[in-house]
Amino acid sequence: MSLESVRYSRGSLAVLNQLLLPRESRYEPISGVREAWEAIRAMKVRGAPAIAIVGCLSLAVELHRAEAKEKEQLLTFVLDSLAFLVTSRPTAVNMARAAGELSAFVRREAERAGATSESIQESVIRWAEDLLMKDTQDNKKIGDHGARHLVRRIPGQPVTVLTHCNTGSLATAGYGTALGVIRSLHAMGRLAHVYCTETRPYNQGARLTAYELVYEKIPATLIADSMASVAMKEKGVSAVVVGADRVVANGDTANKVGTYQLAIAAKHHGIPFYVAAPSTSCDLDLKEGAHIVIEERPGEELTDLNGERIAARGIGVWNPAFDVTPCGLITGGIITEFGVFAPQELQAALAKFTKERSSNCPQKVSRDPSAEVEKEPGGCNPEQD
Ligand code: MRU
């Protein structure tokens, strides 16, 4: 069985407290929106897709448990709760995007002839449950597209991947994004080795990715972030694959701090650099990465280790949690559930594929990106697998 960041059944939600890993595996109940907001802010649950899933499911659980509300009161509660959840962490777009889509959806549901509080409540709960289910499905597609692409691009030899931060089951509903690509390569028997960075200062790589790799029996080696360039030079790294917190219209990508320097080093060594991200991590409303708000976290994450001060007292600290990798450094491509695209192809490809998906399932995708942003020239060109 795979690791689970979230345990959900109707009316009940628990998250694996990732602050305690790998020492202790403890699931903690989340009874509603306020508790979810606190768990996200404290990083008990983290990773762009998992943040949105826990946020939306906490609303589902609170609705399921609460006394019935009047229609107007219910609508206000749902909209206010979503707006509040968006304030938990600013950089990953997934919660904001889910909140925008679910808010539009619930407004439409409320206007439907014959809509009752019960029917609205049920449709919100189902929407959140769908998000959970769809995330794992999309991650498996990302894994499959990415692995097949890498095998084609690096023929005749097993692939060695360097990855950063944690993008696995713990950061998603299951399977993972960049780690999903690694998992798929391993399942195909085409993975030689993984190098995972410890991911200072929060150590998501050492604490979480290393834990997942060991758990999945995937051959892997932990390196300090400062060893990445020499690993690229000496360890036969064939590709760098990372996740994303927000990919904007031109392909610029915000991800865990340290991603940018990996992309620079990969370019220097002629190693293809990939971002693996579901369309739910893409924000086509922003034209370029300079507009992304980067979360700054407490200085103690740098100055202290396990609650003990290691840095000289009095030193100033700058602790941005993310950085932006310019699209020009994403030399391999962006691996999505729809295929692998060059950064400049992403916008048109997402417009096409999300439109197709929304016409198959109209209530799920309420936003047509092509209607809101100026398109880049050039059509979509998904990798043919
Ligand atoms: O601060 P975190 O741990 O939430 O940051 C997580 C990352 O940067 C991940 O790489 C990203 O969210 C992708 S998770 C599939």
C-alpha cells in the first residue's frame, strides 16, 4: 500500500502530520475549515495539490456535520470558507484555483430551479470528493507521460533522475507528480537511480522524499542541496524532474526554493530540466513569474535545528519558501496529465485539453482559460506516447 497524506470518508477527514515524519506516523483528525487552515499554515500537510484537497475536504466534512442551514446562509458560509482557506499559504495556486472553481460552481447550483440547501450541500461535498479522486488519476497520467517521454529521450540506458523537495504521495492525494514520474520509470524497469536533495531549510527531501523512496524500495541517494552541481557532473544524472506550486502562462514556474539553481546547473551540464505538474497547479491568469507572490517563512527554519539554535545570534535571515524558474531554463518540458509540452506550448495545450474535459464533465471545470488570457502563438503539441 502507498503512503497516504489524507484519509477521508464522508464526514471524516484526517491528515498525516508531516511535521512528525519520519520519526512518527500519526494521523490527526480535521473537523472543519479552521482546523484545516491551521494544519496547512503549520505545514502538517503541505505540497500544492494536498493543500487544496485538504482545504476543500475540510469544508465537505464541516458541511456534512453541521446543522442544516438556510440556502442563503449556506452559500455565504461556503464562499467565506473558501476565501479564508486561500489565505493559508500564498504561493501554490491550487487552493486559490479550487476556491475559484468551487465558488462559481456553488453559485450556479444555488441558482438552479428547485435547488435546496440539501442539494447544494451534497453537490459541494461531491465536488470536493471528486478533487481527491481526480488528483491521483491525473498523477498517474503525469507519471506515465513523463516516464515514457524520458525513456524515448534517453534511449538504451536506464534513467537517473535528480529531484527536489517532496512531490510524492505525501504532497498529493496519491502517487505524486515528479515522484510519480520516478515511480512510473521504476515500475517500467527503466530507472537507474534517484538523487534527492535534502531541500533546506525545511528538509522536505530528507524527511519526506527519502522516506517515500525507502518505503517504495526505489534505489535512491540523499544529497545536500549544495551537492547538486557535482552530482550532475559526476553521477550520470540524465534528467532533473521537479514539481510546481504555480506554473504561469509563459511557463515560468514557482517551486520550492533551490529549484532555480538546479535549473541553472542542469543547463550548464546539458541535462534536460522538467517540471511535472497537474493542470490544477497552472495559473494562466498570470502572464509571467514576476507576478507570483512568494511566501516568506519564519527565520527559525534556518537558524534552528530541532528547536535548537545553530546560527549565531543576531544574524539577519531571509527565508523565501519558493523561487521562480524562468521558462527558458525548463529545457526538457512541462509534464502534465495531458502530455509533455515545451513551456511556450503550455497555454494553448491547456486551453484545448481543459475545454475538452469540461465539455465531457461540465460542472467540474468552470473556467475556460482560453477565454481569459491572451493566447501565445503556436498550437498545442502534446508528446505522442
Ligand atoms: O512548502 P511545501 O512543502 O508545501 O512546498 C512543496 C513544493 O514546493 C512541491 O515541490 C510542490 O508543491 C509540488 S507538490 C506535488
